[in-house]
Amino acid sequence: MAVEVADRVYRLGAPLVNWFIVEDGGRVTVVDAGNPNQLGQLAPALASLGRSMADVDAVLLTHAHGDHLGSSAHIKDESDASVHVHEGDAALARGEAHREYERHYIRDLTRLFAWKALLFFARGGALKAPPVAELSTFGDGEQLDVPGRPTVIHTPGHTDGSACITLDDRGVLFTGDALVTLNILTGATGPRVMPASFNKSSAGALESLTRLEGASASTILPGHGEPWARSVSEAVAEARRVGPS
């Protein structure tokens, strides 16, 4: 069953990773695509809304790491949906480039929570998400012609092509991994940037928070952690206070 977290916006996934359905006029945009093995959540969620895979017009990626690229290729095959990603992550989504991190995750495996997260993503197929050969790319500031008419805010740092997505008429900001509310290595909660083991540049990720300060959203939907129902400026201030990890 799809869980509504904002006006015609529904949350899928598991505690460690979120992805979303946006419904608009009987058509659907999927925002991110979870772990590859979570594809089975989509059809029942759509059915609970009176929709089917045939109603999915687009998959919109906040970035191209495997737990967000996820089942995009399968959704595209089953629904003929277009898959969209920022041009900075297009090569990564196509499988033509490799992930880049500023710190190797092996240093974080002294924590039990980190082991649980690693096993979750490994078993979920996120380490080998199928690439998507045919993509549409977007740039900063674009309003996309897909259900929900989302607008792009480029927020590099986690990856070169990390982007946040706004639904201005619904007060929603999808932040992907540019701003999360769960540290997936320690279990700590509250707004923050991702740990260095997952960022190309933590300094860049923190700098990109400035680009979110003008957003008027009343609901932040992150890639990891619970929704944030206070102001964007408060979330950004808290993430800066927490700093890199």
C-alpha cells in the first residue's frame, strides 16, 4: 500500500532508502527507484491508487547511485517510461563511469549500524544496479514536462549530478542524498549531508545547501530517513551545524 506523505505524493522503500510516486491527472512520475529488489513494491502501490505500470510516464533520478538508480531499467522496460537524470550523472547511470568517494567505506565498518546498512544494500542489489542506456538529461533550473511538473535544483557534492526536485504547487522538496535525515553508517537522525564514504565531496555537498535556502517547501522528502515537516532553512541550518562525517 502506498503511504501518502504529501499531496498526491507517496513513499515507497524501507527504513534505509526512500523512493516516491508522484500522481498527477492519472499519470505518474517515480522519483528515484530504490534498491533493485524493491521493484515489487511498485505495482501494488500503483494498484492501491487505481493506477498501473502503464500509467508511469517518467522515472526522475536525484542522482545515479545504485540505491536510487535501482530498478529504473526494469520500470522503463515494463512501462516505456522515460528516465531522467542530471547531465552530470548521465555517464554513471549508463554504466560508463564509476562511483567516486572521498573516503573508503572500509574505515566505517567498525560500527554495527554500518554493517547492517552494507548488508541491506548488497542484498538489495544496489551494488550492481542495472544501467540505463537510453536517458533524458536535465540541467539546473529546468521545469520538466513530466507528471507533477517538477523543477530541478542542481546540488553537486554527493555526486557531480546530484539534484533536488521541487513540486512548488505542493510544497514538496525531494532532496535525494544532497540532504538526508539519517546517517546510514551510525543511525543518527536529523538533517545532515551524507557521510564522506558516500560523497564525492562533502565540502561541495555542504556548499550546495545554499542553493536550497530559497525553497519554500513545507515537506522535505530525503533519500534516507524520515520526512522533514519544518522549514528548509531550519533543515539547512541543522545540516551545517552537524557538518561533515
